[in-house]
Amino acid sequence: MFDLWMGDVELTTLVLLVSVAVLLPLQLLLCFRVRSRLVRLLPVLLLSMAALCCVVGALAAPGWDGLGYLMLAMLAGIMLLLCLAAWGIWAVIRLLRRRRGRGG
């Protein structure tokens, strides 16, 4: 994996910790408690737009600046994958609840 530093802070580890500790539970909370599909999809949409903006910035940036934008796009992609993992966890739990209620 790559290491991205900002001063004394390693951004890669920080993003992974924040994603697992904050983003995953928040997305699970939204999936289980909110009925509106648009509100449940809000973190996915925001992170997708952030990753897309970073990719566009990488293509438009001159020289080595594009590499920094690509690294930021990968960090946004990591957070997006955790949101999608939360959606998968929610779908499996929902399926298990339905099966248990039907014939269990």
C-alpha cells in the first residue's frame, strides 16, 4: 500500500481508521434506520462525486500534481468501498431476517 503523509500525520492510516470507526457504522445506521433510499445513498453519492472530482483534477493538473489527485481519489475509493461493504452487510442481515421469519 502507499503511504501519504501530511506533516506528521499518515493520511492512509487515518482514512482507514476513520472509515472503519465512523463511516461504516454511520452507513449501517442509515441503512437500518432511514426509510428514504436517497438519504441512505447520500454517503455513497458524496464519496463518488469526491473521487470523480479528484480523477478530473488528476487529468487536468500539470506535472506531478496529478499524482496527488490520484492518491486522493484512491482514498475516497477506500471510503466508498467501506460504504458498499455496509450496504452488503445490511443486505445479508435483511435476507437472513426474511428467511428466519418465513420458514425458520
